[in-house]
Amino acid sequence: MQLQNARAIVTGAASGLGQHFAVQLAAAGALVAAGDIDVKGLERLTELTKGSAGKVWTGKLDVSQEASVTAFVKEASQNFGGINLLINDAGILRDGLLVTQEGTWTKKLPTAQWKQVLDVNLTGTYLCCRQVIAGMLERGFGRVVNVASTAGITGYAYVSAYCAAKHGVIGLTRALALETAARNVTVNAVCPGYTDTDMAGAAVANIVRKTGKSEAEARTALTSRNPQQRLVRPQEVANAVLWLCLPGAEAITGQAIAVAGGEVL
């Protein structure tokens, strides 16, 4: 009950890390407005949070569309009151080389997919922050956690759009932290390494398909980046997000916190 009656929005809440964040916040007593384009996934979230100390309301949300963000935040606020926690997790990954090259893998990233990745990962974060932070400033309290990635700290080949978007999320986080610091609103980013979610599973399948490696070899290719030689557990990322929302983290703002087993230092 550490967050009893806190009023939170979690985007990308139907699966993966977003689902873990929503479950964790509800267990801590928060009132959680969970948004995603995956309505079926949101139904599963409702089942997972039955009996939680807090309450979960779900609604369809496309963070890349300003009208959708505006409508979702309005309805969430009508249900719960002014939002004071915002967890921006909605994101997508598209792979491909920036330009084609000689060799066995010559898929080129289409411009439309480049724009889609930036629209969801970066512009979606911006739209949600802009819609919610104004109320936080008026009330003199707020906690924003933007889910970036180690891809926002370093670079990875074949995912240039994702790296660019996540670097942008960290830059946005740092700018907003300075704009809001004097009004008891903190803005931070968590940067998971390869985490044991569906996205990592898709990455493994992609490596298998493109390289002919076995699933075990593909998984090793991911875990080898982590000095702990494993995938990050979703709960470890959820714990970091919860910590940033709890009392006692008031002086932490503008940070990009890696949850990656020492992958980036």
C-alpha cells in the first residue's frame, strides 16, 4: 500500500514490461489507468490485477495519435482524478539496415517504418508527457518514468530507428527534468538491457531466421551482452520504476538508469 490512492497512467500496458508495471503499481495500492492498442491484452491485465490493493481501469490508447492520447488522459482523469504518476512504456521495434549492403542480410529499413518507430517510441512519449505534466505542475507533485533502453545509451546495429528514438527519449527526459524540477515533479528514464519479454523472444526468432543459428545460440547472442550472462528479469525493471515513484526518490530526476547487469557503465 506504499502508493495508496496514487493515480497512475501506464502506456503499453497490455503485455511485456508495461503489464508488469501496471501489476506492480496496482499491488502497491495505486489507481492505474492502463492503455494500449491491444484490447485483448488489456483484458488479460484486468484478470491479473483482480484482488490488487489498488484498482485498474483499461482503455484503448494509440500513443502515436494526439487525439487518442488526449481522449485517454481525459477519461483516466475523470475516473481517478488528477494523474500524478506517468509511466511511458509503449514502444515498438523494427529492424533493418539503413542502406543495403553486400552479404547475407540486406534488408533495408523503409522510411515508413523509421517514422513509425519514432512516432510510437519518441513522439508518443512526448505527447503523453505534454498532456499529463501540466496538471502535475499545477498540483505541485508528479513522477514521470520514461522507459528507454540501453539502446538509448549505446548503439546496436540493425535497429537504427529504435536507437535514435530511445536516445531521443533520454534527451527529452533530461530537458523535462530541468523544466519541472522546482515544482516537485521528477522525470527519469529507465534503460533496460535485453529483458525476458516477448520483444526478446521476437529478437531471438529474428536471429534464427536471418542467421540460421539455433534458438539456444541466438539466445546466447543476446545474453552475451550482459556481464551477468543472462536476460534481465521484468520484475527487476518494474522494481526500479516503483522505486522512482515512491517517497524518498524526490532528489532523483533527469537520470537514465540502466537496468542491464552492467552492460553499460
